[in-house]
Amino acid sequence: MMVCGWSTLTSFQWIEIFRVIIDSEKYPALKDISIDDLKCTFEEEAFYFEANISKLNEKYALAMPRTREKIFPDKSKYYIRKNKIYIALYKQVRT
């Protein structure tokens, strides 16, 4: 299909970045956590997050065993910024 002399792209991937934010104001033990204390496992249809604070002997977990859209595990990541933990999921929402 041509629109004003342009060829229309009919096949593409729509990638959405979905962020989970964990605020250390609500979980004071996470306030000064190191990235080494965090673990996140990404799968195509799930992700699992763990925070193991060994000096306080506290553990936190967040599991999402099923997601609506496919996750790209290689692109997804987690990081810490300003007393917040971010989990960035790269998801394919349509083709």
C-alpha cells in the first residue's frame, strides 16, 4: 500500500518497556542495598526477583510466573537509582 509516495511497512515488532519500581521508603531494609545483593531471573513468560540482605538476615522476593506478553530475557535488566530498584522488562506486544 502506498501513501503519498511512501511504501507502508506491514511487518514489524512493537517493543514495550515495562518497569517495576520498588521504593525503599516502603522497605527500609532495601535503602542502602548493593546490586550484588539482588538477583533477577528473566524467562520468556516470567520473571523472578530476589533481594537477600545478608547483614540484616532479611530476604524479599517478587515473582511474576506468567506475563501477558513475551519477555525478551536478553534485553531485560534490573538496576538501582536514588533509593529505588528498577526492573525493566522488554516485552513484545504485537507484530
